[in-house]
Amino acid sequence: MKKITGISSTPKQTFTLTLDDNSNIDFSLEFFPNQLGWYLKFKYENTICETPLRVCVCPNLIREYKNTLPFGFMFTTTDMDEIFYLDDFESGRASFYLLNSSDVQQIEDSVYAKI
């Protein structure tokens, strides 16, 4: 699990995340004030998530891809409330973690297996 740092309060951001095998994920975050929230899109090899996903507190926001992608995205907050504010990442209230395939499997086994 790798904490992604450097997310600012700029409403539109793009960056590249590098996986353990040195492959890259093109990633974008955008804050929509009228929705009070952050949304993400990503591209990895032939997988493109063009419909923005609302960022929320979740052990693996892209769980639907668990069988096709070697990574996941975890979002947390210090107060377990949702991610509402433009400065949530910059202030440290919200955190974003890039999960590797082992992390994804561990979350499947420990969180989702109990559901």
C-alpha cells in the first residue's frame, strides 16, 4: 500500500502513478463544488475509466476491476466522514492509497469476505 501525497486544493489535477512493475496509471482528480466532492478518472493499458467515479471512503473504490487490474484505490478520512471539501487531501483529512495486487487480495479476504 502506497500513500499518494502531493494532492493539492487545485480543483483539476492530473498525474501518473507508477506500479511496482514500473507500469503507469494516468490519473485525474477533479473537484465539483456543486456536488461537494472529488471525482476520479484513470487509464491503465487498455482499461479506461472515462466516467468519473465519485471519491468516497472505501477500502477499494475500484473493486469492480479486482479481477482485471493489478491495483486498487483506497480512500480514508481521519473522521470517517465522506470527502466533501476542496482542501481535504491538502489538509490531511483525506488520504489516498494505491493498492498493489496483494493489498487488493488482503482487503477482499478481510473486508469483503465478511459481507
